[in-house]
Amino acid sequence: VATANAMGILCVERKHYELAMTLLKRAETWANHAEFLPSRAARKELRAHVSEAVAYFFFRKGKALAAMSYSSAALESYEASGNMDGVAGCLLHLAAAQSMLGHHKAAHKQLFEFLAMVETGRLAQAESTPKQLCLVAIGYHNLAVVQLK
């Protein structure tokens, strides 16, 4: 599942959209099979990662509404599992899609929700990982860009 997802993202990066969607749909199918993944929690987490990748696919294709739909699904799964890094990433993706649609107030709302996670310590505790630091930098950058619009 993880390999198909990663290869799908790589295909999106290289603009091989047809192959990307084939790989992402395959990852989505595999993530739903209990015989491949007996753990329900693992299936839910992998489905969230795949939904995020599909959201990225649609974002890159300029289909912000579809991207928002998949990001929202991933957000719900991450919230349920307590994956705060995933929640943070989804909030940033939702804000970017809102901005793409010209809904800058909604993008602000998503970014402020993300920054509230940072301020309250829900994103990182005493020690931050490099990924978390990058998410914070991206969040502040995106907020500055949205405020300029």
C-alpha cells in the first residue's frame, strides 16, 4: 500500500497523471482489504495517507473541490487516530485548496486552526521533529501569502 502510494505521488510530481491515478486507486483498494491488513487501525491510517495523496493529485490537476473532499476525509481519519502531524498537513492542504478557489477568508480560518495547534502544543511538545518544523514554516509562509491577497 505504502509503495503504491509513494509511486503514485512520484507520478504526480512527474505529471504522469493516468499512471498516478491507477497506482493511487490500487493503494486505496489494498488499504481497504482486511486480508492484507488485519489491523483496523492500520487500515484506517493507510486510507488517510492514500486520501491525502489523492487530494494532492487533484490539487495538482487544479481540481480544488475534489482535493478538499479527499483532504477532509483524511483529516477525519487523522483526528480519530490522534495523528496530529496528519491533521496539521490536512489543514494546510485545505487552506491551499481554499486559496486556489479564491476563498481567502476560509483559507485564513484553516491556517489559524493550524497555528492554534502549534500554540497549544497539539502539534509538537517539548521536542519538535524536522517534519513538524517544516509544517510550521509552511503554515506561517502560507498565512503571509494569503494575507497579501
